[in-house]
Amino acid sequence: MKNTHVLYQHGTLALLVPGLLTGTLTLKELMAHGDTGIGTGEGLDGEVVIVDGKPYQFDSFGKANLLKDDFTLPFANSHFADYQKIGSLNDADPAAFEAASLEGKPNCNTFFSILVRGTFSYMKTRAVVKSTKPFDTLATTAKKQSIFEAHDVKGTLLSYYSPMLFHGAAVGGFHNHFVADDLSIGGHILDFRVKQGTLEKQVFDTLEQHFPVNNAEFMDHDFDKDEDIASVIANAE
Amino acid sequence: MKNTHVLYQHGTLALLVPGLLTGTLTLKELMAHGDTGIGTGEGLDGEVVIVDGKPYQFDSFGKANLLKDDFTLPFANSHFADYQKIGSLNDADPAAFEAASLEGKPNCNTFFSILVRGTFSYMKTRAVVKSTKPFDTLATTAKKQSIFEAHDVKGTLLSYYSPMLFHGAAVGGFHNHFVADDLSIGGHILDFRVKQGTLEKQVFDTLEQHFPVNNAEFMDHDFDKDEDIASVIANAE
């Protein structure tokens, strides 16, 4: 049975920091838990965005690749879409998007997802260059990222909101990926402006957090010695 | 199907801090996710320990009460038991218990549970006095706790280990409850010494974190303004 109140996550944000980038889940396994989601490939191989059951990876060359079942991911999440329209956005920057998504509250204490389908007057994304073993740390890898920009592009912004209590396990606050209708641009969003779009929301009551317990590097890692997650993530964006 | 790799948790440790102590899950719902578990009742009503499918609450009077299906809990976890024996303990203090449970590693990056069945040369537990609405904060409530001690008591220590990354959502590190075979003592363990016992372990690959999304007080609470969890919990123990 498809439970639309559950957000499934494999791996943690924290494991990216020291470079535990082995793909420990297949795309097929990820999509057994949802038709909608985001993630990254082994070695931070691009930015994955799954909308309407179509899994695309935007790589560091700006190319959109339709992913196969055996593509592996170190960190990803998915859920079965059941969004409700809560409003429209017109000429909205990220702050306006976040305020509308939170429906007037300063924050939220459970996980939720947002879809914005429409036209974006501005879109700025990034995709990291894939690294190979031995993997670099996130701070080093993030320096090798490609930046993409587009104007007046139609597409879908897929966002996940995580309560700050879970920052480090997930990405605290909003985490936004994009896919253009014509696949001309996509990936992890750095900045955007919505020209006109619909705002849809889906609230979860459960986080199903799955760990790569069969990966010895993950299980044996001492996370206490890693750099502070907040500073690494802030510098990477 | 009973998935023995999943640890189910309802609520978060963080919601206890400001006193969001409304019972938002019934015991029946909790036990739909496991025959083994720990928790507390509405208003921090005693200490719940479920072993072999038998749900007992140790109240602040030291009495063991077999719980009914409609008992409600603000914070609890459960799982279906499938422990494997990993060793024995003889004259073991908490440090020796933790070292043996971690099997020589400094910490663990996934959740697991431990059972010690045997004779305890010393056992010290606490149970908090139930508060009523409007609920006090955890710091205030924890001052009104009863302490119990026993020597040479047979029983079961039920422990859950949470990776420190999840501290605040769960109780980082070990969280131990006890139930004596003759129900003479039980509750949240403050100190103990194992005389002789078996050490059983069950490792989870998934945390199923459930939030009380239908509780407006929880959903509307601003956790940013709360006291630091670490200091409150340290002072409460």
C-alpha cells in the first residue's frame, strides 16, 4: 500500500561531509518508496530530481540523463505524491516562496514537500562534479561545482522541508531541486524567482530514515571528528 | 509483516522539554509497531517498559501497572524483538555494559537495542510524578521524581542506543529501562550493576519517526526558544 504520509530517506546529510559517497541504494529501491524525490549519485554524481515518476540526473555538464534502475545513491529521499494546492505565486523570490509554503508560521515541526509548477523568471542551479574513490570531503568536492542560469524557463521546483531538529540527518529547512519542462536546466537550486506558478503542499507525519548498515565505511566512521555540518553546507551553497 | 529491522518512535525527546506532554498515541497504536519498547505516559505519567509483549508502567509510587490499550503517550518507541545473544556480563557496571554492547567500537551510526536478562546486584531507577494540564516544563517536572533502589534483583534491562546525530529527536547514546521479574522495581534506570546476565543485541536499519501532527500545541510550538536539551536532560538524570 502506498502511504502518502511517509517521507523515506536513505543515508544522512552528515555522511556526505567526510566523503562517505559510496552509492548504497539503487534507484529502483528508492523508487519503491516513492514516485517523487531528490538525491545525488555515488561520488556526488550530479543532482537527482524525480517528478511524476521520471528520474532525471542533471550532471556537471548541464546534461539531463534519464536514470536507470541500477544507478546508486549515497543520500536521497522519496515519497508518493499526493499534493494539495494551497495557493499561487507571482513574482516570488525565495523568501516569499518560503513564507507562502509555511502558511504564515515561522517554521514547521514535521516534514513536508512543496511543488511549484510554472514559469520562473530566473533560475540558478548547481551540479557537483563526480568524484571517484578515494572520495574527497564535501568541502573539497563542493569547490568543483558547475553553476547554471536560465531566464523565463518553465518547469517544476521540488522542495523538501525538514524541521531544524533534524538538521544533519536531513537538510534543515528548505532543500530545493529543479527540473525544466524541456530539460534545459535542472539540479540543486541556488537562487530563483517565480514569475507565475501554482503552490502545492504535502505534509508527512512520518520520516522513514534508512541507514546504509551494510556499508562498513559508514558503520565504522567516527562522525565526532568531522567538520561542523552547518559551516560546510553554508560554504557549499 | 513484522519488520524486525525497524525501530518505531512516536514524538521526540525535544517535545518533552517545553512540556508538550499530551498523550498523542495510544498504547494499542504503539504496540502495533512492536512487542518491545519504552516510553512515558501523558504528563510524564511514570515509566513504560514493554518486554515479551507485556506493557508495564512503573509509577512514582513504585507500583507496576499493567497498561490498557487506551493508555496514551507523548513519547515512546517500540520494535518487534529479534535479538541475538552476543555475550554475557559478569559484575558489569554501566561503562562495561556500554563497551560490551558497542562490541569494541567507540560509538554506532545506526540505532540498536540491547536486552540484559539476569541478576542485578544493584538497580537504581526513577519515575516522574505525573503532572496535569497546564503541564510544567521538563526541568520543573523532573524535580518531582521518585527514586527506587534494589539489590540482588532478577529482571530485564531494555536499552535503546541512538546515534548522537539524532540526539534531541531521540535520546542520544544509551537509554535504559528496567523491569524486575517480580515487578518489585522498574522504570528509567539511573545506575546499575549486573551480577550475571546474558547480553542480547538487535540492530535496526531504519528509524520510523512518527510526529503528533494532529496536536496543534506541538505543530505550533517554536522550539527555537526552548532551553538547551542537553542541559535539561543532564540535570534530570
